[in-house]
Amino acid sequence: MPLTDQQPLGSPFSAATTAEDIVAGHDLSGMTAVVTGGYSGLGLETSRALATAGARVIVPARRPHVARAALQKVKGSEVVPMDLTDLDSVHSAAAHIGSRIDRLDLLMAVAGVMATPERRVGPGWEGQLTANHFGHFTLACELYPLLAAAGGARVVVNSSAGHTLTGIRWHDPHFRTGYDQWLAYGQAKTANALFAVHLDALGQGDGVRAFSLHPGKIITGLQREMTLQEQIDRGWVDEHGNVIGADFKTPSQGAATGLWAATSPLLDGRGGLYLEDCDIARVSAPGTAMDDGGVRAYAIDSEEAARLWELSVAVTGAKPIIR
């Protein structure tokens, strides 16, 4: 993907656009979407909007009983047990989904964790990289035949402005030499963006296009590992937990960019792009502030994306997608 493609195209939507605004007028009847994290925060708003537009929504969930309760009023939704940090669980969920459908139109990778305490999973992998990237990578590889069968599927991966904190730490991706919760988060979000770049490169011949995005600043369950005081100190909330930070979005506004990525005809024939505020983001210069928006060049670099893909296949043992 040339960097010249990574620039706004004049979308009619904006940071203030809601999930409801995006799906208004769209008929998604007959389409199937898998939405990870689709039972809370941005994921729940995404599931609701897709179902309202007529899509069948499948929600893989680490807490299936909680998910079923949250989705009780979301018509056309169903829950599949899955833990992104347990690849056996991911394989089981993918197999179950494959037994239920013969094509998949949308894969929405919304689930994620942020700034968690050091947590080792699987064979000692760093937890944020595993939950945010390796789990979704494995799921997408397992579901790829269903995406290819749709003949026009889209994969939408929630990254974050947090990617500006660091590129992939090739020398120590699992933080064996000392853990930093924010650098671990930043690396995982860069991985999300690079994943979309290479998946798009591999998939476009089958009509599978992939996008990553920054949903904006939103207070959701994503902050559950942070103390109230930490959020107060960052200026996000007051002592009562009320949002006071500048430019924060509602969950519905936060879900809008992902839904735009999933449905906009303006993105037909495009892919591998990083989006924000319901448009394509510009490339940001090194050293600029995270809140200034845009995407770092290293997070959409095709060589970095291919290198991460090879690493991810080797680490997870996922089925390779060969073109």
C-alpha cells in the first residue's frame, strides 16, 4: 500500500458521528458478522448497530454468561465461548463458527486489553500482545476460508493512537528484560495495525479487505485494569468517575469508525489503511503528540507487516494464508 493512499478522502462523517448514523440506510440482511468483544463497550454498540441493520451477529466471548445477558435484546445475535489468550479456545470457537455458517462477511476485532499488570499466558507470552494480536491473528487465519467465500468480506481491527508509543520491539516483544504496561499496550496496538496491512495484501485477491482504526478516546471497560486515581491523574475522569477529558467520545461515537470501515462504499477497492473519525487518517510525523491524530509510518509499513506476519505464524502455528 503506497503511503499516498493513507490520507483523508472527504468522508461525510466525523468524530461526532454515532453508530446509528453509520448504519442508517444500510440493509445488511443476509450478512454474517463476527464481533469479538461484542458484548460490552464499543463491541456491544457495534453488535447492536449491525443487528439493527439486519446482520446476523456472532459474538465470541470469554464470559459467555455475561455476553448472553448483555445481548438478550440484540436480535439475531449468538454467543460462542472463546478466550483470546488461549489459542486452543480460539481454535474451538472458530471450528464451532465454521460448523454454523458457510461464509463470513465481516470480522470485527473489537476486543482488547489496555495497560494491564504484567501477565504471562500460554508458553510465557506477554498478555497484551497475546490478547490484542495473537488471539485475533489466529482467529482470522482459522476463519479465512469463510471470509474468502463471501467474495467481498471486510476485516476491521481496533488499533489505537496508543500505537504511537512504540513500534514492534523485535529485540524483546515479550518484555523478558523488564515490563512496561504502556509500551506493551503500544506494541500490541502497532501489531493490530500491521496485521491489517498484511492481511489485506494477502486477502485482496479473494476480495478480503482489511482495515485498522483508532476509535477515539472513550471510557469503557477497557480501563478496568486502571485505578480510578490513575484515570483522575490523566485528566480523564473526576473523583466520581464522570468523564471530563477533552474530546472524549460516547461509546456509540467510538463504534462509528469501525462500522464505517465495515460498510462504507467509499472504501470499496481499498484496504490496508488506518482510519480515525470515520475517515482515512493522515500519516503523522515522528515525535508529534498522540492526541494530534494520524498514524505513524512504521505502523503501516508493508515490510514490518510481513515480518510480524511471519513471526505470528511461527509463534501461534496458525494456518498460513498463501497467495
